Amino acid sequence: MKDLLDLYLVYMKIGFINFGGGYAMLPLLERELVTKRGWTTMDELRDYFAIGQCTPGLIALNVSTFIGSKRKGVPGALAAMLGFLTGPIAIILVIAAFLQNFASIEIVQHAFAGIRVCVCVLIVQAVIRLWKSSVVDVITFALYIIILALSVCSTFLPFKVPTVVLVISAGVAGLLISLWKNRKNAEAQKGGDA
């Protein structure tokens, strides 16, 4: 029961200070879950983000559910998910109750402008961390360039490559690259044994 309470409280804290959504919170999750608590590794966290991006719902909520599940199964997933939702729901309820009265106040508008800048910085920081750990060789760089080109072309050309196609294509390419590398290593090992 203590572990479930820990999951709930840690994710409640994260939910209260989570501004900017999934990728903006990657540095916070890394510090809180990987470095401080050892609940997951950075590789697993990246994988959870990748899966969380591909599954319905919010990335941050999906990641909390995955980590909770890893720690304590379904009860852990529920505890982490509910903990993560507690903060945002409380904040949204308070803001909704007073928003019409405060949204036009100049100081509130300036505060939101500052928060948006901070969120941009957090997202850039997350992208840099993901880049460093994901684009690790010529093959992954080539895959990155291809997916980026398809994504950019979708913005400017009359046809749009759906995000799901990009994600599935990248996953299939990663699988094929892994199989090719394993086969090459096996052949090299056979050659060395002979």
C-alpha cells in the first residue's frame, strides 16, 4: 500500500508542476523518476514517451500509467494516473471558477506569456535530450532526415502524410535496421569462429 501511495504522491507533485505537457516534462521526469528514485531508466523513459506519443491520450498521462504499471501492475497504473490527474484537475477547476474575472487582467496575461516562453525552453531541452540519445549513428540520422522531410512536406504540399504513417514507418524501419545489424553481427561472429 505504501508503494501505491508513493506513486500517487510523486505523480500528484509532478501533475501540479507540469506545464507544457509531455515533452516539456521530460527533464522533470528524468530527475524525479530516473535519478532520484530509480523507478525507471532513461532508455525505458524514452520508450514510454515514444509509446505514449503513439497511443490515444496525453503523453504525460500515458507515461505515468506505464511507469505505475511497471512498478505495481494495474493498481500502480491507477495510482500514478490518478496522482497525475489530481493537480491539473484542481488547477483547472480553480481557474475555471475565476477565469472570466482574471483572463483580461494585464498581469495575468503577462504571466501566461512568461509561462509559454518557459514551456518552449523545456520542450527544446527535451528535444535535445531525445536527439542525443536517439540519433546515435548514420543510420538513425538518415531515418531522422527522412521522417523530418516527410513531415515538413506534409505541411507545405497538397498531400499530408498522416502522423500514424510516420510513426509506424519509423518503427518498421527501426525493426528492420535492428534485424540487419543482428544478422551482420552473427555473420561476423561466425567468420571469427571459423
